[in-house]
Amino acid sequence: MFNVVLVEDEIPILELMKVIVGRNPNYNIIGTFNNPLDALSRIPELQPDIAFLDIEMPKLNGLELAQQMADLSEHTRIVFTTAYKEYALDAFKVYAFDYILKPVTPDAIERITARLLKLESPPALSETQPRLASIRCFGGFEVRNAQGSVVRWPTRKTEELFAYFLSHPNQDISKWHLADRLWPHMNEERVSHNLHNTIYRLKKILKEHNVAMEIVKTSEGYLLDTQKGTYDLLEFQHHEACSMSNMNREEHAAHLYSLYRGPLFEGKDYLWKVQLEEVYSRQYAALVRSLVLSDMEQKQWERAKQKLDTYLSVNALDEEMHLLFMDMYIRSGRLEQIPGYYREVEALFYKELGVAPLIKMKNKIAAYL
């Protein structure tokens, strides 16, 4: 994982960068700054692996900042962000690692990440260990083969059936249960025919793309044998069953946090996923809360704030997490931030729900101010 700092003088763009970069599991944001001079003063202490720098900034532009950073943290790689192509040549004169045109997108961050990982990976390891297919269930549904190409499904039901198996891995599922979930209003003869054909298509496509999983016929139905494969949803399911030391549990929780990129099968209209989506959303909230509390105990205020910002960018009306945000301000001694923060939350709740936030939020303000 790469330690990252973000420097951007426009606060809305900085907030967007925090979300986009923060959702990538390869990055740990250790500092965010809207003033380049503040960033420069912290570089000797933070020693980031990567610095995303805006070029057009007052007081000290990104090119000047990069030059001064090179003397303070020699190993830091610089990635410039700007709206203007004409800065590209100047950027590489100061030995920039890469260059992103605004608006910054997840695809642009993925491109940077691929370059970084290629440089960090030992050549011998990549030669001896074959790449595996990858599966993402949180924040959408995407399956990529070992070559990195997205798997295209022959029918929507083939995709949905695989999603259902991934949600219930290594479980013997009755064919009539599958039929009821995927074709609830179809007659018995047609549904049996459709299920048989869809299973055939799914097995064929898993084999063609070398996805290391197998659909097994059982006496009553079918079972997805995950074999040695893994994916984000499976790791979430295994988490609660794990018995490990507190240190390992915290490391594993941080890993799971990096895997969660949004609701389960986000954007898919599978009727059966609604309850599961809520279960994993609550599990993710619990993970965020435990990691934020751990950061606060270690006085890692910026790390705690980044996790809360990322969570609330998706779950903006979670009152308990807003209370935790206020606790973070209190424990870090930044009481002056609380009234403004509460006003923003209050305006959001009135706009979205037409009501005020929890009364205990007001009580917390009264207790400390």
C-alpha cells in the first residue's frame, strides 16, 4: 500500500480527490492540504510515497512545490493534476512520475496505480506466479479474466445467477430455490428449462475465462465451489468467523475497508440482494467505526477524518457517523470546527429529509461549547 498526500487549493476538488483516491485499495491517504506551504512543512515528517499536486496554486505552485519536496523526501513520486495540457512539459522537467488532466477520474487513478505496482513488483515473482481472475461485488459487479479483460455475459440472467452463487458460496442450493429467486413468476416447465440453459452458459463462460471456480451439480440443485479463489464478498463473509489476535484483526479490518467500494452489486436490480446489501452496509459501517476509533486512540486525526469523509460521501445521512466526526473534532482539540460542521449537517438533513438531525448532536455542542 502506498502512503499518499493530496495538495489542491480548491476544496471541492480536494474533497473529490479524497474520495476517488481513498477508494482505491492501494492507497493510504496520510495528509490532505489546500495550502501548499502547509503541505511543504509536513513533508519531512510524513515522507509520502506518492504526492498528487495541483499545478495552479497561489503562494507556491505545484512545480515549485515539487522542486522543494525533492530535497525533503527524495523517494516521493510526484503526480501532477491540472486542467491545462500545456503544463505537461514543465511537469516532466521536474521529474514528475505522471500527469493527470482534470477532472480526475477513477480510471486515471487506476492507470497511475498500474504503473506503480509494475515498478514495485519483483520481476521474478510475476514470472513464477500466474495471474488470477478477479471479481468485485461491492460498488458494482465486475469479473475480469487473468488477462485483465472484463467478462461479458451472454445474458443478464447468467450474470445474475453467478452473482447469487457468489453471495452464497460453497452452499448446496436447491434448483427450485434458484428458480424462485431468478424467475419468480414463470411456470415450472419453462423455469426448469431456463435454469438448465443458464447453468450451462455460466459453466462455459467460467471455463473460457479460467475463473478458478466450479458449478457443481448436487442431488437437489447446485453449488459454487470457490476452490482456492477469493473475492471481496467472500472475504467479508469469512471475517466474522476468523479467530485472530487483536493486531491481526485490525489489519484484516483495514484490508476489508479497502475492499468495500460501495453497496453490494451497486447498480444491479436484483430483487434478492436488498437484505444482503443492508447486512454488508452495516458490517462496513462497523469496520469504519472501529478503524476510526483506533486512529483516534493513536491520535492519527487525518487518517480518521479521511475514513469518515469517504464513508459519509456515500452515506451522508448516517447520524451516528456524524456524531463520531464531532467526537474526532473534540478529542483533537478542534472545538472551533464543531458549530460550522453542525450547521452543514443540519442544512443537509433539512434538504434531504425535511427534519433536524438527532437531538443528541445539539446536546454534544452544548456540552463542549
